[in-house]
Amino acid sequence: DAKTTQPTSMDCAEGRAANLPCNHSTISGNEYVYWYRQIHSQGPQYIIHGLKNNETNEMASLIITEDRKSSTLILPHATLRDTAVYYCIVRPITSGTYKYIFGTGTRLKVLA
Amino acid sequence: NAGVTQTPKFQVLKTGQSMTLQCAQDMNHEYMSWYRQDPGMGLRLIHYSVGAGITDQGEVPNGYNVSRSTTEDFPLRLLSAAPSQTSVYFCASRRQGGDTIYFGEGSWLTVV
């Protein structure tokens, strides 16, 4: 299974875009990229996922490089409530028995 | 709309005691799992199940037992509590092949 590498922490000014990178250089062709976030003391929350095309939903955008070895989660207008730990996960398309490994994630602090 | 329900929310145990953390989901999800999260750390997978009667080990299974007699319930048993098991425990579920993992609100366990 592909491993992911994320920066330990990042800061972002409120109202600005937060760009969170993830490296998954060993990703294979049948693996999705997923993003979750965990707001202090709560269970993680699904944000977005993609295979090779860029994706956007009401929470965020996901940009995946053409070679799929890295991706960036974009929160277009970060608010204080976006302060959280963000996890990048890679998992196979056929995920019936897949063990979701969360890692340590990126701690994003949105500054007023 | 309950989702994933964990009980108890808080528990203090003495070293050597045993206890069971309860987890129930009402979404008819096949896949359920338990994670632990130590202070300032990411989530680590303890055990998971892909359906009733089927369980498997995650990253850190030692000291814990699970069973899955029904689709709805996935209890986590601490056999003989140790201070190293002081942590926050999260139960999660998802539909087989589904994109989103749903987490419970967490159970805070302190072993003294």
C-alpha cells in the first residue's frame, strides 16, 4: 500500500487559501487519494477524494499532479473553524478489506 | 440519525482491570474498526472487521480483543488495563466499497 508524507504543521491567515500538500510517490494506478480532517477531540471527518482528476466540493478542492505522486488539498477561504489536523490517505479502489492507515497528518492553524 | 455511537465517553480504570468499550452503528455498514489516538499523535488502527464473524488485527492489536457477532456492534475489550493504554479510542464504520468513514465521538480512557 502507498505511504503518504505530509508536513507536520502549517499556519494560514484567516480568509486566505490554505494549501496542504501530500506526497504519495509510490501510489499505484488503482489507488485513490482521500483527505480527512480532525477538529480538536472529535472523530475525523471526510473532506474529499479523487483518483486522477481534480475534484471540488463544498468544503475543498483536491489537485492531483499528472503523475499522481503528490496532491494538494485547498481550502479556498480558511476560517478559524478550519483549524484541525488534516490527514491524507491512499487506498485501493477495491477497498473491501483495506485497513485505513491515518498517520500523523498536518496540523493546520488558521490565524485571525 | 445516530450514526456511530460509543460508550462510555469517559472511563478511569485501575491497572489490571478489564473493561469493554461499546460501539454500535445503525447504518448497516459492513466495515467497522477501532483506533486509538495518543496525545499529539495520529490515529492508529487496533482491530477491524469486514463483516459479522470476521475480525483482523490492525497496527497495534496487543492487549485488546474484539468480536463481531452482529453487523451493528463491534465491542473492544481491554483484557488487563495498563497505563500505556491511556488514550482516546475512536470507533468507525463504512459501507463496503463506500467512500466515507464515519467516526464515533470518542471514548477517553485513563488507566492509573
